[in-house]
Amino acid sequence: MQSNQPKLSFWQIWNVSFGFLGVQFGFALQNANVSRILSDLGADLHSLSLFWLVAPVMGLLVQPIVGAASDRTWNRLGRRRPFILGGAILAAVGMFLMPNAPLFVAFMAPMIFGALMLALMDASFNVCFQPFRSLVSDMVPAEQRNIGYSIQSLLINIGAVIGSLLPFVLTNVVGLSNTANAGEVAPSVVWAFYLGATILLGSVLWTVIRTKEYSPSQYYQYKGVDPKLAEAEAAHKAPLKDRLTQFFALVVNMPTTMKQLAVVQFFSWFALFIMWVYTMPAITQHIWGIDKQWFDPDYIAQVGMVPDAVIAAKGAAGDWVGILFAAYSVFAAVFSVFLAKLADTFGRKFIYSTSLLLGGISYVSFLAFQDLTPVDVNLLITQVTVPAGAVDLLLPMIGIGIAWAAILAMPYAMLAGALPPNKTGVYMGIFNFTVALPQIVSGLVAGWILSSVFDNDAKYIIVVAGVSMICGAIAVFFVKEHKAAPLVNEEGEVI
């Protein structure tokens, strides 16, 4: 018999998600700097998106497995916390090693080593992501779900702000160099990854230590699950073939809300993947005025050296990407504070759709900002000289930040009520397909579109991202929300 799940205090909800701050810190460092690292190590614009495929592929493979495993796990650490802690440790190892790719040249090409460390980091981040999502669903009662995922979104964006800004701060405040010759990684990026790994581990340990998960009996009671049925299901070890059959049955029979949200997710994450991969070359070309030929390894090999002015511009543009990504994360964090109240007042669908629309318009507006006039910018912690167009790009970051906050919270808040309580983990893992697959598609086609349609003029691929996000805004209105979901068996059938 189901009984009312106790409400959590603000700080209890905060502690549940606090580790996500560190995980997102590491993820933001990756998003803002991996294209920069791989480009310096020798990747061309067309192949950048192919290297980035590692991230969604790892999510596609890891999250459903971890989701199903965490549904069945009950030990001294709890249900979700063992996976969160293990993933954080492995992610930290990858973050320490990736910027040191040139040191391993005796064993393999630095670019290949960098790609392997990217795979390790992404696999580890995904081991953390899914259990964190499920932990909120487990611990936070239904009536607090909007605020639960909004706090998680706030913490994610605080981590993203700090992570995105760190290389810039290390260059302009601490004094580390932000430039790198071919085959090397800038010192500011190297030390940013070291600090990111440390913060990631510290914040995850906070959640692991400060959050006590419910015991099996408490969880079953609060979620209305038959303990005998759940224990028998967890104890049953079906053959691999049967487990795969059962898994695909769950995919086929996923809740209707989940299928409809998948369409929205496709357009949203298709756009985000383009932004993360191509913002650095886009603003280097469009705002700093660097010719696209300096992103072609064959051309660079032909001329024999890269001019100092181009190296400096790439370093400055790379740092400014961190500023832009931090800016949209700041706006996302601010919007997250009001997101739950807005969703309660105007409805999740309206807020979600409007947010995506603003994000799409903001991407398209990149074309309007091209002013190479140098201006002095006071960032409080330091003063820098950048093209005026770079400063103007802070304006569309408002809309992108609003869209990002909604993407992090609204789909999960809309989905959680439609999931069977005894299958939350595995369905949250399956839902990650809707995050990973559009990124895989984007990775496969974006590089081709950029080279074949736009002749490597990267600003136009950002416009493609905007059109995709607007399509996502339209798709939101076709989603039908459900407040509660029945229990299902392994075959995805209602019981």
C-alpha cells in the first residue's frame, strides 16, 4: 500500500543534487575546450564532429546499462550512490590524463590518445548522470518534483559557469599561457582540467556523504511497489538473450509521453551538439576574422607554420568561448530559480516551448554580430581587448541560457510522472537515447554539411542549430503529459 512520501527541506534537495555541480564542471570544461584541444592536436573541421561522436555513443551504451543496474542495486552505499561515486573517480582520471596527450606520443598519436581519454571521460560522466537523475526521482516526492529538477538545473549551471570560465581566469588572472603550438595543449587548459577533476570528486563526495537513500522497504512503501514482486524480480537472473528481449520490449512499450518528448529532444540536442563542437571555429572565423584555411591541417602542413597572430587569435577566441558558455550558464542558472514557479503558473509545455523558441532565435542571430573593432572589456577580475562582435554575442547567450535551463529540467519533470516507479532507472536510461541519438546524427552529418554545403564557413552551421531548436519548440505542443503511471513487468506490460 502506497503512503505519502515525506517532503524534503530545501537543503536536503540541494544535497541530493550537489554532486551534479562537479560533474557538470567537468562536462563544461570538456564542451568548451575539447574542440580546441583536438584542433591543436591536428583535427580538421570536418573530423571534429566525428571525434565528438564519442560522447553520445558512450551515453547510448552506458546509461541504459547503469540505469537497469542501479534499479537492482541495494547495498551499504545505497541504490544510486555507488554508481555516482564510481563514475566520478573514473571521470577524474580521464580529466587528469587528457590534456597530457602529447606526453604519450611514444605509445600512440596524441590525437588518438586524446580521443580515448574523451571516451573515458564521457563514459564516466554518463555513469554519473543517469543515477543523479534517478536519485531525484527516488528521493523527491511528486509535489516537489518541479523544484527538485530546478535545483538540479541550478547546480548544473553553477558548475558549468565555473568550468567554462576557468581557462580564461587562469590566463588573465593567474597568468598561464593560453596558446599552444601544433601538437600541444595550452597550459591554462591543462591546469583547468586538473582543478576540474578535483572539484568533481569533492562535490560528488558531498552528495554521497550527505544524502541517505531510502531502504528498500521505505522505497517500496513510498512508491506503491509490491515488495515481494520487486524482490523476486531483482533476484531473477535471466539469460542475456532474455534480458535483451525484455529491454527492447520496454523500449517498444515506453510511455507515450516519453515517445513524444523524444521528438523534442531530437531537435534540441541536435542543436546543442553543433554549438559545443563548432562555436570555437565559428567565432574565430566570424568575429576574430581568421581565414578558414587556418583550420585545415593540410594547408598548415603545406605552408609549414602558423603565424603568431593566428595562434594568438585562436587562443583568445578559445578563451572567449569559455566566457560565452559561462554566460549562457549564468542566464540558465538565474532562469532556473524561477523555472519551477513559471512552470506551475503557466504550465510546463508553454514554458518549455517558449524557452526553446528563444534559444533557436538566438542561434540564428549569430549572423548579425560581426564587428572586428577592438574594444576594452572590464570583466571585474581582469580587463581584456576583444572584437566588439565578441561582446555583442553575450546578448544571444540569454536566449540560449533560457533554453538550456528548460532542456535540463522540463523533459525530466514531464517524464517522471509518466514512468512506472519500479522501472524509473531503466527508463531514465532509455530516455538518454533521446539525448545521445540526435547527437550521433548531428556528429555524422554536421561536418559534411559544414564542408560540402557551407565550404567550412562555420557560422552557418550555427544557424542550422537555430532552425533545429525552433522545430523542437513546435514539437513540444504535441506532448501529452500524464500524472501517474502503473507498475509494469519485465516485458513492459502493465501489471
